[in-house]
Amino acid sequence: MISTFGAEAVRYARGLSDLDAVVTTIDRIADAFLEAVKRRHAGRPFYAMVLFDDPRIAFGYAFGEAILATEPDYDRRRLLIDQLTRGTLVVDAGRVDGLWKIDSMVEGVVTEFYALADAALVRSYAEAARVNAMFARVTPRRPLPPLVRILAAADVPQPVRVRPELPGVVVWGPHRPAIHAALHLHGMAEFFGEVTCVSAGGPLPGRTTARFCLPTDPVVDEALARASAVVCVDPSDPSEAVAFARRGYGVVAPLTAGAHEFCDVVTWDALNARFLHTAAAVALSRPARVREEPPPVPSAPAAPERPPFVTFEQLPLVSIVTPTYNRRQFLREMLTCLAVQTYPNLEAVVVNDGGEPVDDIVAEFPFARLIDVRPNAGALRAVERGIAEARGEYIGLLPDDDWLYPDHVERLMNAMFRSGAKIAHGAALLRFVRRDGKGGWQTYGFNNRTFSLTNMPTDALITSQIGGHQMLVHKSVYATLGGYLLDSDVSDNEIHMRFTRHHFYAFCDHVTAEFRDHAGGQGRVCDFPAALSEIYRTYHPTPDRPLLNRTRQSTIEHIAARPAGEPPFAMSVSLASSQPPA
Amino acid sequence: MISSFGPKASAYVQRLGDLEAIVTDAQFIGQAYREAVRRRELGESFYGLVCVDDRRLGFAYAFGAEMVAQIPDYDARCDALERFAAGSLIVNGKRADELWVSDRSLEHVCTEFLWLCDAVLVRSFEEYARVEGWFARDPLLRPMRPVEPILAPSAVPVVERVRPDRPGLVVWGPDWPAAAAALPLHGLAEFHGELTCVTAGGPLPSYSQATFLTADDPALASALGRAAAVVCIDPSDPSDAVAFARQGFGVVAPFCSGAHEFADNVVPCDPLEAKQLFTAAAVAITRPASVRAEPPRPPRAPMRPERPAFVDPQTLPLVTIITPTYNRRDDLERMLSCLAAQTYPNLESVVVNDGGEAVDDIVAKFPFARLVNKRPNAGTARAQLTGFEHARGEYIGLLPDDDWLYPDHVDRLMNAMFRSGAKVVHGAGLLRYLKRLDTGAWMTAGFNATTFCQTLVASDALVTSSIGGHQTLIHRSVYEDVGWYLLDSDISDNEWHIRGTQRYVYAFVDAVTTEFRDHAGGQGKNLDLSVAMRQVYAELHPRPDRPVLEQMREHTAAYVAKRVRGVYPFPPTLEIHF
């Protein structure tokens, strides 16, 4: 099923056959994000697609008419466009190329949205390059999601074509306001033939002899019947250009649309209006042959399968260890997460850390065992006890208030089989929840960035952001390298210092777990700087690495400077205003 | 047939199979260019492929080992190479990103080479973007060529894969010296597992735990068999990455190689970003890449636009080519041979002997040619007019006796006319410089495929134009409408286009179909054209309403006046020394 957010997404998705996908425009990205989390949570693979235009061209389309209108002299207008093309034009006291950036906050959310999905749909490899550049700007370490190129079906008129008597060009932008074609029409000002501009209407660009019409106008068919070439306006969607190419038209399309990947169009940069005349003069006589149809896109992204050298009967037992203390409601939710895991050979070891009894809850889940510990001695000791009691070959941890998605264990185990690694981890979504005033909890934000990277040993020597429940660890690792420090506030950082020194973590780059922040910040009330210093000094001193020690020092200072009570990891998507309580 | 120039190109074409193509390393572009001209003259259809790596990666692979060796402290190395990846590291007093800038003049020769080809082959659309960048940087307004992606078969070993008991990675660069792998290996310095690096050999990069092999080492099969992922380092050729994807390996490949266009679940990365590469490897060992469907193979030779269906082949209109000649019997015969080889079937030639020695015997050899003898010698423009008066064709072309048309010229231009409804159409002209040897023979001394390779907008024509008469075909009604060339101007071509462009769109066949042959050491060597230009500007086409345009005219006339006599006004792009 395709979920669409935003009018352009709704229109575009009409050209797609049935797919498991979330398609959104940038202005609706928060809603799309929520839908993506919902699907992730249900363990349903899906594609993500964000419809956005190259910001340089978007700017040119939006303001081209206004820029042209400032200059009454035709020759000076031509020079103006040269400056616009190069980005040197000064608008509002700033160079215009300073204005055609996407807001970096928005880019951050877009990359986090893509990273929630199993794969990203792109309309062309030119779009893939834009997405790649965005990831490089925002989170250079985070790999791109798998990229799958899709070509939507497009519905363009099919008039019977006649032998033209004079050169005819149709400027085709039926989904955009007429003024978006202002630069095109400027570029065609000296084209002495028939120029017809098809747009969604609105105020018309000035200073042109072109004829304007809406896509529904009957003259569109007549103009297309006589035309030799079509100039496609859309800067990102190649589908209509390809549809015209199939009808044997010469086609001019912006380079950013990637239509050249599917057929032999004449590309132009979409701002350099002077170039458009040349492009059109070439396209008049060069029908845009369509290469073979690209293969259809599978209806849902496929997760990696279990490798053939592991049979079902051989699947090792996985133990998930959960310390719990007086959170009966959360415990049931957590055990339900385990009950829906698709991996078939799983046990839960629940360690009741001196809290109220939970025997009745654990009894509901046949794969779960309960260990009662009294008196309360802290989560780390409970975890140690649980690991000791675990029967599984692989061990995972799961605090009673966090969640695993249904494919978590299976994906991590497959990663382990494939790679031979003894430690695997996935990415975790940080969900901010708060009381809704009616006894329930309400989600008010997300962050899909902080817990979504793997650790290099050098990085781990400073600090780590891989939570215990993101990982599965072969029990031999605990046996040889030891478990968590029992009396440190940063024992989850410390353990990575040891583990990364001996093991390469396989990273399943996929959100399979959730941190649920109930407290308005992951930070427990404790003295992190002191705890970190102690670890650095006592357990993992690095006297031979002066640069590393400097980074350690500045990290401690940075943490110490954090205002108390603020979430250490900021929200990327805030639902506070836009969403009713869930 | 594939012609290849340079070691990389030659190795690559071994795998390509049969195609009409010229494949070259950028450094060998001069030879490839001449081969392209040769094929063009024969009217052949062929692809061009220039093997060129991303500048940044090319630089890093060449000098990475040296940089790594200079920084023994690991943390300092990480820091420096991080800045190198961002381009901000200072190397020999310069920012790194100033060192990997492209060589514009080499790029321009490459661009002209591709203009000579019918279509461009690219190994990926990432490569298309690189090549398109050359065209975009050029000040000329000429579009990129038609493009066909091609995926070469690859010869990577097929191995029996076993269940790994610890993470294994193979860094794959069998065509590169071992030193080229230095920076990718730096990114994997903290990888704990089995690390094998396959290269062509040579001095090894320092500070790496990897085991180095060459591709023919018997130990390779077992290393690959145990490996979960392969890190391909080639910056431009995706074929090995795709072949590993087909075997179900996890694959890391540079984004600029475009491997992600052919295989699903490849982890694209920037091999200079050490942390990104480390992360990509951690992902790839868990994620098998796969190939969804083979991309279609491009046709054996580039396809030309066919005659449109609405044109009846029985009624193709007659085209007249007018040639004034004056005492150049050899050239005239060569020119008429060009016309004889035209593939367009309905053609006549009107040769106007402008008061020179007799050429009746030559013209008689060509049944499609008629001779008009005119006396006394009265200049080219008048001779052309005489030719026009004798022309029977519906479409008219002009051809000086010493210039050439390629065999597909008339056919391509007429098809363009049919398709577009245009009444004026032109192709691109290659400028060939000839020098006379002491023996009296003419030798090619250089080429330029830029100057006469652009179309014309009315505003530009008001200043100057560079479309030669023999590049165009024009419907006779256009001459009837706007008139003939000035008979006594040195820039009658330019002047006519001022009139022509104000009423007609020129359809542009973006292919080299003609040749200007410069025997004189520069077109218009001994003329001061600025006088003629100013006369045309002021007396025939004054535009007081367009002050900016008048300024450009003045600049242009002043520039032309300053030209040194006897020096090529349009410099050769490619000079041939002999």
C-alpha cells in the first residue's frame, strides 16, 4: 500500500502500481515520518520516497519571473540570466547561490526518514546523487539506504502527429503554475515558430509571444500534433519526458530530472535560458529514442535472507535478558515485542530486581523465564545475573521499557551468519514520550540519528552510542572479555571500549529497536563527566595517544556544560503541535 | 570495430564485445580524435568513450600512500586524512582541493572528441554526470551527446563460499598499484577480521594489517570464499562490483563508480571518508548485494534518426548544391566526390566556373553535376547567385570547392527539415588546418570542432555568426523571402544570418557533417573584417534601440581589428606536429 503525504505525492503516486511505500513532499515530512515509524513497528518492509526539487532550480522557477521583471531591456535580461545561472546575481544584497540551499534541519529530517525505510525510491539516478549529497552533508558516516529507481507511468495526450509546416515546440509543465516556465519562455523569445506553454494556470509570465493553455484545453492536442519537440519543465520527474519520447518527440528536459537515463533527450541545466534555444533547435530534429523499459520494481523491498549455509534446524537459541523493576505495564509490552519476533528460537530471561511480583505476566509468555532477585541491587547486577542464567548461544539485552521491532532478532542473526561476526547491532529510533494526562503516554517526538551509527574502536575509546538492546552478542564474548562494570554510570560505554578492541561489529543498518525516553532526556540523574573520567583514567588509559586524550578532555567538558534536565539528544521531528495525543 | 587508445582503454575493451566505438584514456585523446575524424569522413556511426576517473579519487589514489607514510601517528593521520577528504588539508602549500582541479584544455579536447562521435558510451550515469560537467563548463551552448550506458562483462573469480567464522573483507583493486589502496585501507585500519587486498602489485602502502595479493595468487580463492564483503576501489568502472553482487557478496563501491545503478543493496561510499568506509564495510558484511536484471546492451552502432513516417520516400525533394570554383581543379574533383558519396538520393550539383581554367572534363565525370561557365571572374558571391539562378532544387546548399561534406550530410539535414518543419537547417563544421610540406603535399596540422559547431539566435547573429554556407541547407522560399547574400561584403555570410535569424528558426543537426579546410593559415588571414562588420552594423542593421547590443558589437569589431594578420583567428584545439 502506498501512503501519500502532500498534493504532489498524491498526484505522482497515481503513476505507480501497488507498492509498499511512503511517498511525501517535504512539507509533510513529519506525518510521513510517523507513518514510517508505524510500519517499522509492525515489521513491514517499505520504500521511502521524498519528492523534492533541486534547490537551485526550484529557486529559479519560483523567482525567475520576478527577476526577469526587474529589467525592461531584453539584452540586459539576457545578461541577468547568465548571472543567475552562475549564481553570481545579487538578490536582496546577497549572492543568489546563497539562497538555493535546503534548510539543514529539513535535510536532517529527510535523511532520518529515508533511514527508517528498507530502501529509498528514486525517480532517477540523478535524484540518487542528490540524496547521496544530502546524506554526505548531514550525516557523512551514515550509509545510504539501498536505492531503487522507479519510473512512474505518465499520462500525456496522444494526438495523431502531422507533418509540421513550421517548427513547433510545446513547453510542458501542466502541474506547475505558469510563471514556473518564465525562464523557459525567456529562452525561447527568439524562437520564430509555434510555442505553446501548457501549465496549471495562474498569473502569466510577461514579455512572451507564447500561447498559454491549461492541460484540458483542446488546443493542447492540436499544438502537440504539429509540434516536433516538447520542453519538459519538471525538474525532478522524468516520467512525462519519457512518455513523450515514446511518442517520438524530440524532448528537452532538465539534467536534474534524469530523463536521459531512460531515453535520448536533450538535457539542459534549467536556468541557462540561452541554452534552451540551442537545446530546442537540436530536439526539433532528434526524436528521443527510448531505451528498453527498466525492470519493474518489486512491490516491497526484500530483507536479506538467511544464507544457504545455515539450515532452519541449526538456528541457535537467542536469549533476551530483561531486568525489570516495578513497571508491570511496560514489561507486558516488552514481552509482547518478543512474542512477535519472527526469529523462531528465542527465550526471554526476565530478572525481577526486587520489585513487585510479575509472575502472572511472565507466565503469559511461554518462551519467558522469571528470575527473582532480592533485594533491589540495580539493573547492571540484574543483567549480570540474567546473562549467567541465559541458555542461549547469543545474548541480547532489553530494558523493560524499550522495544524491539518484529524483525530485530532475525535480521541481526542473519547478519551474524553472513559475516561470521560475534557481535551485531542494528539502529535504534529514539522516541520521546510523555504523560498525556489521562494515565497514558503520548509520543511527542523522534530522533533517528543518535543511535544509528556503528563504532570504530577509536571512537569507542571516547564515547559510544550503541545501546545494549540494539545488539546481539555471542556468549563467548562475555566469557572472554567480561560483562558490564557493575558500579559505573557509563558501563554501557565502557563495554564497547573492550569489545571493539577485539571484535568488528556487524552493523545491520536498519531501525529494529526503539529507545523510549519517558524522562525528558535519556540522561539519568548522575555525574557523567566524573564517571567518564574514571573510566578513561582507571580502566582505559591511553598515554601513547595524546590527540585522543585531548578529544576525551573536550568531550568531558562538553558533557559537563550541558544544561541539567535537557534531553542530551535533540528531537529531530517534533510532533508536539501537529499531532493529537496518540 | 572498437579502436582503443591507452592502457586502461585497451584493457577495458577486451571485455566489451563487438561495437562501433572509439575508447580512449584521456591522455591519449589526440589519437582518438584523429580516429574519430577518419570515421566521420567515411560517414560511419560510432560511439565514443573517454575513460576518466573522478579527479578527487584519482588524485587520492595516486598520492595517498605517500601521505599516509608521512604521518606515523595514527590519530594525527586520521585527523589529516579527514581534512584531506574534505579538501581542506594543506599539501605543498596548497589546499588539497586546489590540486585535484581538472585540466580545462584537456577536457575541451575530450569534449570536441565526443562531439565528433554520434553518441557517448558511459559506464554509469555517474560517469555521464562527470562528462556532462565538461560540456557544462564550456562557454559554448552545445548540448551533451546522446548517451548509452554500457556494462562490460567482468572476469572476477567465481568462488565456492563457506560459512565465515569471523568477518572477512577483500579490498578489490586488481588493476591498480597496491599504493592506490592506501586510503581505503586506512579506513579499515581498525577492522578486526581477515583483511585481504588484491592489487596489481608494486610497493605496498605502510601501516596496513592487510594481506596483499595479486589477482592470480592461488590464495585468493579461499580468501574470497571466506569473505562476506568486497570493497571495490575502482572509481569509475562498476563491472567488477556488479559481478561480485551477482555472487551474493556484500559490496562496497565508490558512489562515483555508479555500481548502485546496476546492483541492489550495494553500499555506495566515499572511499576517502575513513569512518564512512568503516561503517559501509560493517553494513556490507551483513547485506548481500544482488542484481535485479541485466541492463540492455546498447545497439552495435549508434542509431540515427530515421526519415519520419509521414515522408514518402518516392517524393524526396531535389536538393541543389551550388559550388563556385576558380582554378582549383584537384579540389573541385575531391569536392564532387563528396557529393557523389552522399547517401541522400535526390541531389544535383551546380558548378559555377568563375572565369577560371576549364573544368568541363571534371564535371562530366559526375552525372548529377551541371557546369555553368561564367566570365570574367567576378567573385564568389556573384558566382553563387548565378548558381542559384540555375538551381532546380527545392532546397539549396552552398559548398566552396575546397570544403568537404561528409556522406551523411544532406540526408541528416533533410531528415531534420522533414521532422521539424524548419526551412533552414544546419549541421556542425569541423575546421581542419592544412600546411603545405616542402614536397608540395598538404598535411593536416590541426583541428577545431568548436567554432563552427553552434547554432544561432537572432540576437547573437546581430553581432556575429559562425555558421558557414556549406553547413546549411535552406529552402528556396527563404531566399525569395529574405533575399540573397550581399555581393560586395567580406562578411556576406554573417549579414545574411542577421536577416535569416530574424524570421526563421534554424533546426540544428548536432553532428559534424562538414569540414572547413583551411589552407591559408587562418580563415580570413589577410582581411580586416572589422571594417566590413562596422559597415554592416551601421548601414544595414543599426539597432539604436539596443544599447547593450551595440556595445557588444563595438567590442567585437575592436577585437577583430586587433587580430594579428596571418594568425589563426580560431585557434586549433588539437595541434598535430610532424
